[in-house]
Amino acid sequence: MKNHALSILLILVCILTTNAQHKGNYDKISRQNILHSGNATIYNPTIQQQINKVLTPSTHVFIDVKALQNVKATTYTAIFNVSQIGPTADSTNLLINQRIDKIKNQLKAIGITEDDFAIDVISFVPNYEIEVQKKLFSKTYTEVPNGFELQQNLHIQFTKTNQFETILTACAKSEVYNLVKVDYYIENIDEVYKNLQTKLLKLIDEKKTYYNVLGFDLANYNVAIADDQYCYFPKDFYQSYQAFNSVSFEAMKKRKGVTTVKKQTSYYYQPLSYENYDIVINPSILEPVVQIGMNIRLQYSPKPKEVKPEPVVKTEIKHKYYVVSPNGTLDIKALQTD
């Protein structure tokens, strides 16, 4: 009986563990690309709203077009903070230069030359300690310099993402661990915007043709326009998550308590979704990219009908008096109405 109860307990634990394993580290990562179809129920409320959206007819015509282009950076710049202390100003500067020269020599093997480095001096200040001077009836506390601290930012430019691992290794060997950030640069961003503009104008012509087929002569409409363009870098789209709770079978076998550990915060790259875009250029990406977009919105309003003024017909009647004299002559005179 005891073995039977233990078996049931193990089965329940396996079911719970399987459920946790299926859920994974982050629910959105394991499920974001899964979409139920057919007779299955779609539980995402956003999708349900889109499916059940009620269209409202209007006499106005709206043309909204959006385009997005994923662009791989031309160059990258990694920025490291380097700190060095020394007994004198000259020795401190010499020590930090030796560390940086060591990094430069190691990175020559992957094609990073002297021109790909830049030094940004942040601070160069002395450190002080308190010196106590004893006198006959008192003590004097005086700050005196005992060394210097030099901080610099080391800028390293590279062109391929696989070079970054070598850069990290070279910096670590020189005891440089503080990575500040990595910047992305694009040389031909104006050409990217022109490409997006060309694609959107072609799409707008297609939509105009579509509305003409439906019976809307856009020549009879007044048009208003609004447009926008933007550029987003990978640093704007990193999100964080923590690992899911786990179960220890070893602790259960030894009948000991389970000691939980602090779950590490992890990060992942989540670029802009394509669902709201009409055009996506280079949609399949392997590494973080720069995302450049452009939106154009046209609003066509019916032109007011011209009201032709009706002609005013003015009837003027001129009254005349006929005066007959005693001798029988007839005299005609006009009546003055003023």
C-alpha cells in the first residue's frame, strides 16, 4: 500500500514537471509563433477583436500604407569604460596605455586597425587620504594626495558581428570588463528612405485603381495627407524575463527540503512585429538589425456640389397716362414712379 501511494505521488510530480517543462523559460518565447487554426479556439483577445471587427461604411476614402525595412548595420561601435589608478599622474597614464595597447595588438589579427580605436577621457583626478599631524595641545587633519585615478572610454569600431566575441576576449585579458553599449550605424540611410517611398507610392497607385473599380472617382474628392518616417535601433527592443521554477528529483529521493535559488534575469531581442505593415523589406533576420519605417495616410473627402444661382427675372412695367384735350388731341405721358 505504501509503495502504491508512492507511485501515485511520483506520477503526479511527473505531470507537474512535464507541465513546467512545456511552459519553458518564458511563455511568450515558446508560444508566440503558434497560431491555432481550423476548429480550434483562438484565445488571443487582440486577434478576436480583429476577426469580429465591424466595418463602418463612409463616404470618405482613406488610404493608409505602411512600409518597414530591416537593415543590417554598416559599422558597429563598442564602448568600454577603462579605469586605472596609480601613485603618480605619469605612472597612471602609462599603465592604462599599456592595457589599451595590448588590446590593439590582439585585435589586429581580425582586421581592426589603429584607425578603428578612439579614446574619450572621462576624468583624471587625484585621490586623497587624511594625514594626522600631532602638536603639543592639538591634532591637525590634512588631506594629501596619495595617487591618481584615470577613467577613459575606449571606442572600438568593427564591421562584422562575429568580431565582437574576439573584442570581448581581448578586453577581458587586459582587465577591461565594463561594456557601456554598442552603437549601430548605417551609411546609406537616405537610400533606404527613397526605397520605402518608391514602394509606398506604387502601392498607393494600386489602391487608387482598386477604389476606381469600386466606383469612387477620386478626381471628385479633396485630398489631405499626413506622413511619417522613423528609425529604431536594437537597443530599443530588448526585453527581459526570468527562468521558470524547477523541481529537484534528487531532493525528493533524499527526502530533503528544496533550496530555491535566485533566478537570473535574461534578455532577448524582440523587433517590431510585421502584422500592421503592408510592405516589409528583408523580413527574415538572423541578428539584431536597424528597423526603418515610413507611413503615409491619405484622406479623400467629397467635393461640395456647386450650387448654380438661379437667374433673377425682373419685370418692369412702365405706366403711361393718356391725356385727351378738349379739342380731341391725344397726349401720352410716362408715369414717374420715383
